[in-house]
Amino acid sequence: MQTVTFAPSPDQYAFTFGGVDPVLKINPGTAMQLWCQDAYCGRISSLHDKASECLVPTELNPQTGPFYVNGAEAGDTLAIHIVDLTPAHTQGASALIPYFGGLTSTPQNPTLQPALDERTYIYEYDAQTDTVRYAAQGSDLVLDLPANPMLGTVGVAPAAREVRTSLVPDAFGGNMDTPQMRAGTTCFLSVNVDGALFSLGDGHYRQGEGESCGTAVEGAMHVTVIVDLIKGGGGAWPRLETDDALCVIGSGRPLEDAWRISQVDMVGWLGDLYGLDPIDAYQLVAQIGQVPIANVVDTNFSAVTKIDKSLLPEVSAYGGMHQRMREAARTLGTITY
């Protein structure tokens, strides 16, 4: 298996999906060892750093990429298997940003209340115990929490020459912010343009479902992925497969629409996999589906419809691509799942 290594310099960060020239061309079946900057572009590193003073609004969620996949054409499906996610630093940061988050007044949902108090939290990351340390600022509570490294953003260039900020999730993927995007997961994205032009980034050392305050434990990340290509169509929305589950991520506003999108695409996916008509598939999803909330803070909200594979007859989605990529990952050495 061919392996390529790439770490962007600051002038190579991408802040959009679409509208950016590729930094590298790769063949399907390539393993990639990448480095991703944190969502703040490294500008928050201490308790004294305030988001309103440090951050540049046009330089948030820097992406590593985009990468051109040889042979990828509109209508194909890109498969990205996450082999390993390793925090690149010994600390991550979470910040309460004025008028941003799920429990405050925002530009999309204005109220007469003032912004919440601005506060920055630094989480020390311990690689030996694989934990991050939460330290309250208004009390003495300190907790060591298990790290759950994930990628907030994985996406391809949108269709129709559209250019979208790296802060938004949509059908092309993007800033979905779901903890399901972790090591051991294969992400399937529909290709919209020649080469797919995929990017990834926004490493989180830990995040709860929903990312309710607006930021996770943000941190730079070492990322190992394997990228492959499936000729022909897939789902309209991002799909995930792990050893244990099938997932669809829908994004939109209000949250009910994000949920509906993920439900409809899962109904279609199970219909294709098991030969079910839409009503039969709808009934099955209604009884076995789980719905983790990915984010309720981004430009679009994201909801996940998740199905436990142990409840279903064994079947090979996308011709068994996840299983093949998982076996390929084993040849790369130590993996984290």
C-alpha cells in the first residue's frame, strides 16, 4: 500500500470546501499520514486567551487538504477509513464564545439577554492514561475524563461550483462534529466534482454529543486514514460504517430537518441492503434506530441515525469496503481500535 505524508504550512490551510486547488494528488487505496491544526488556528493556548480577542473570524476550522483522488468522478463514492487519531499536543482548549453555542442568544436566534460570560478552559491531555483533565473555574472540581479523539470535519467539494465555509455541515460532509467520526470508522461521501477534493480537520480530544457550548476540547491532531474509491452511486448524505453500526448524518435547520434527512437516507440504505420497500424499511428504522445528536451549534445542525448491526442479518455494504479497509489498516502497524 502506498503511504503519503502531508503536514500543511499555515499558508496551505483551507477554510472552505470547494474553491481551493488541491495540495496533492493521490491514487485510490492510498494511506495518508496527516497533521491537522486545531479549530482556533493555534491562537488559544492559555486560560487568559479570550476568543473574542484572539480569533480571526475568517480563519476558523483550518482544513488539511484538499486532496485530489485520481479517477474520482461526480456520482462516485469516496471511502475514507480513519485508522488512527492521536492528539498532537499535551493540551486542548474549549472556549465560550460570545453569542455562540446551544444555550445562549445567537445571531440566528436572537433574544434580549446579554452574552454569557466569556471563559476559556484548558484541558491537559495525558497520553499515558489517555485522559483529559477538566478543571472548574468557579469551584474546586477536577475530573479526569477519557479522551475520545475525533474529527469534527470530513468533506468533499460541493456540487455546482459551490464554495462553502469549513464551519458548515451539509450533504458534502463538512463540519458535522459527530463523535462517531473516530478511529475505526469508514466515512462514505458522494463525489460531486472530478477528483472529489476532500479535506479533513477540526480535531477534538473530547466532545459530548451535541457540542452544546459550541466548542469541544479542540486540539491539533495526527491523523492516519486510508482513502479508496467506489465507482457508482451511494447515499445523498454522509454515511458511516463501523464494526458495530451503520450511520447516516443529516444536516440542516431546524434540528428536526437534520433528523428527517438522516432518517430518510437510512430508510433508503436499508432498503438497498435488504431489498425492503420504503414502508417496510421505515418501520424497521422506527424500531431499531438510535439518534445521537452531532451538533446543535453550527450554521446547520447535524443529527445521526444509527443502526446496531448486530440486530440485522449480516450484509456487506459497498461490497464490503469497510471490512477491506479495516484489514488494510492492520498492515500499517498499531491502530487504536
